[in-house]
Amino acid sequence: MSTPSLTAPGPGGTGTGARGGAGYRVTYPRVLRSEWSKLWSLRSTWYSLAAVVVLTAGIGLAVGATFTDGGGDGPQDPVEVTLLGLNFGLLILPVLGILTTAGEWSTGTVRATMAAVPRRLPVLWAKAAALGAVSFVLMLATALATFPLAQAFLADTPIAAGLGDPGVARALVTTAAGASLITVLGVAAGALLRSIPASIGAFVGVLMVLPNVAPLLPYEWVGDAVAYTPLAAMEPLAAAHPPPDLPTVGAALVSIAVWAAAALAAAALRLRRSDV
């Protein structure tokens, strides 16, 4: 008995002309469904997403329960205070993105993936779309649950607010959108470098260490540029009332999207030009 096999795209070059012995075709929805199934088959996915929820919600509730208006230097924005735990999520989610891509190269399973999808690029787009969508929904749901629960402890403080107050709902949505884009950035980094340690090292070095060191240079424009790096750009996104010295919400969101798009483009270029 013969088994179905996937062949390379036909002369049309659309990717939908690839047919197997049983009439199967390589289409983007099928590639997306395959990557979706692989994503949820990994224990690291469940552990990572659970950690994001627990840390974001747990720290938010803890901060809300212990908050005192001492006029210190800490966050004083109602959304930023309740979502302080998101800082941990912004480390876990991109690492999960790295694991979903670089992990396939480290185990060698990428050969089977690329044999099934000879055009290669749909695999990268599907991985980014699947994990990006999961990250957005997860962060939005967590933020929508954490904010009112934490605000129950903040009712008599200067940062008491509700979901209907100006800027609050927007901040919760843009926080989830920014976190999703940073997750996609992790997916792209893993596909570009194809090594889990190298990808995590590059992410930490370029997006965490460098922005803290660069402002020490005696150039004013360097400090302005750092505000548009992905993690720094999350600050106005996660605030109901961003300070005027920060980038606008639109500029911050676009800057993170540009970082993610550039990383995906670099990963796609390597994927097309190099062997698996």
C-alpha cells in the first residue's frame, strides 16, 4: 500500500499545486494547522504560557494588595502598576518563540518539516502567526482579568481606575499587541540563528543589555533611539497616560512591528538561500 507524499510546487509557483499520491496539496491553511498542532504538542508551550499567566496575574494582585502612595519613583499609572508582572512575560514569550523555531533545527526535525513544505517560507509565516495569535489572546485575557482584580485593592488610592476610564482599555489592548509582536520577534530570531543558546543570547544582548549601555555614550540621539527598541517601546503601550517624554502609542507600536518585520525578513532570506 502506497503512502501519500507531498511534492514540490508546480509550474504555477503558488504552492497550491503541490500534490501527493492521494491528492493532498500543500496550502497555507494546512501548513498553519500543522504548525498549530506542533505548537500545542510541546510541553514547553504549556509551561511557558502558564508561567506568563501566573506571574502577570500574581504580581499584579500582589502589587495591588500592597500598594501605598508614597510618592516614590515607581510606576504611578493604573495600568502599568497592575501589569508589572508583564515584564516577566516579555522574557518568557520570546524565549518560547525561539524554542518553536530554533528547537526544530537543534533536534533535526526541521528536515521533515521542509520536506513536507518545499517552499519553506509558509512554515515561517505559520509559526509566527500561530504563536503571535496565541500570545495576543493570552495577554489580552490575562490583562482583562488582572486589571479589575488588582483595582479592587486600589479603590481608595490615586491610581484607582476602571475599564471604562480614558486610556485604560486602549492600554490593555496595545500591551497585548506589543507582547505578541515581541513574541514574533523571538520566532524570527530562532529561525535566523537556528541555535537556542545563540538566539537567547542575541535577544538578551541586543534588546536588554544594549539599550541600557547605549545611553552612556555622549550622544543625545542614542538615548532617543533607545526609546524605540522593542522592550523600551512597551512602556507607553502599557500606560493609560504615557508621559510626554516617551514615544507616542502609535510610534511605539509601529517601531516594535518594524523590528519584528525586519527580523522575519532576515530569517526568510536565510531560509531561502541556505540549506536546512
